Amino acid sequence: MNQNFLDAAKKGQNNWWRYLLGVFLIVFSYWYIGSFASGILATILFLVSSAANGNEVSNLPSEFQNQLELYLQASQTRYFVIYSIPVLCAWLGIFVTINSLHKRQIKTLISADSSFKFQRLISGFLVWLIILIAFTGVDYLIQPQAYSWTFDLAQWLPLFPLVLVLTPIQTSAEEFLYRGYLLQGLGLLSRQRLVLILVTSLLFTLPHLSNPEMQRGEIWVALQYFSWGVFFSALTLKDNRLELSLGVHAANNIFAFLFVNTKDSVIPTPAVLTINDAGDPRLGLVVFWAMIAIFYYFFFGRGKQHSN
């Protein structure tokens, strides 16, 4: 008999205080250690670049900060790397929390039996990528004026391998935290799936409320992030494992960073196309619901049997 995904939390040490401490460690690793590490790396790169180019570096803290910010903004690829550092630190926090604090394998965040199905991850990745391409293509045909050609080969080429490596790390960190660690942990308190989905989706939404795209319409964009959370949590519970969510999340972000980004993105990149005006966020929300309905139906519609 297949083990229930939520039962993985019963393995190892699962005291309530361990979860509180675990969340603190992960958040501390991301916000504090990550911010410090990215600041150090950015400063080192700036000083090395300035020395190599013979540029003068100000001794005044405020002026030095301005020079550093201008240096980072001069290259979207450089900014992308610096932005990724806190996520790498979050991964470290997740690993330490699961292995040292809870005394269980990190793979139990993927499935209760610690197995990993790469084919399931690739299936989720490819199906979502096809849906994205199809909907984006239709939107481009309807309103081509909303898109700008922003492809810059000199910046795009070095960005390409970085996105392929760093983006799955970033997205898997979020999935391991929200749909793995928190979803399983909350499953110790309640087995009501609707409650688990709503709570983890709300927690997933909160950190995104400071993103610049919220200016399109706070309520509707927040609802879209909440819908992302519901989608990922529902997929994980339905499939009884995490690979589909891992694949979808990675495909979505890789597509955005490399091919079609938005002008107000929290992570600007030299994508092939940039959407200058994302349009009515209410319509965007409805379109997103249609996309996730198609994906869900493809894997679970008409009584399809999914692989556990």
C-alpha cells in the first residue's frame, strides 16, 4: 500500500517546537544569512570590477552604496545571480532543519517513501511549458502591442545556463518549504485537505505581497498568488508526491526569465519578449484558472490513474 504524503511528518522527530524552530531557521537563513552573503558577494564583485577598470570607489558609505546599486543594475545577469544567493541559503536552512532538527531524510519532503520520480517531474515541466507557450502565443496574436522585443544575445547567452541551474534551485526551495515541510507539518494537526490547502496557500501568498506587480491591482494579483498556492498544494496532495509541483514551478519561472518576462517583474531579465502592460489583472486571473484546469485535467481528468 502506498504511503500517504502527509505521513512523512511522522518520521523522525516531529515535536511542535521543532517545527517552530525549523521555520525560524529557514527564514533566518533566507533573510539574514542570505542578505549578508549576497551583499558580500556584490561588494566583492564591485570592488574587483572597479579595480580592473581603474574606477574610483567612494569612501563615503552613502555614495559607495549608490555606486554599488548602479553597478548591480548595469547587468541584469549579475542582478539575477545576486538575487539567487538568499535562495541558496534557504536551501541550506531547509537541509539542516530536516536532517539535524527532525532527523529524517530530505527526500521525505518529496514522497513518504523517500522515492523520487524524475519522469513525473519532467512530465509536469513539459505539460505546463506547452500550456504556457500556447496561451502566450494566443495572447501575442490578440495584442502584439503589449509585447516588446527585448532579446539581447550578449546578455541572454550567459543568463541561459544560470537560469537553467539556479531557477530549479529557487523553485524547489519554495516547494520543499510550503508544499513539503509546512504541508506535512500541518498535517500533524489536521487531515482536512481543504484546511491544509488554504493555510499553506495563504502562507505562500504573504511573502509575495511586496512584489512590484502588486501595483497592477493588489487584490487580484494577491488572488493569483493564492491560486498558485492552491494549485501546487492540490497537485501535491492529489498525486501524493511533490514532483508535479516541482516541474510546473520550474517551467513557469524558467519560461519567464528566458522567454517572456514582464516589465514590472521582481527579477528583471533580458528575456526574448517583455510584456509592457499585463492588462486587467482580473482577466489574467481567469486565464490562469483556465490554464491550471487544463493541466489538472490532463493528469487527473476522466478518472485517469496517476502514478504513485
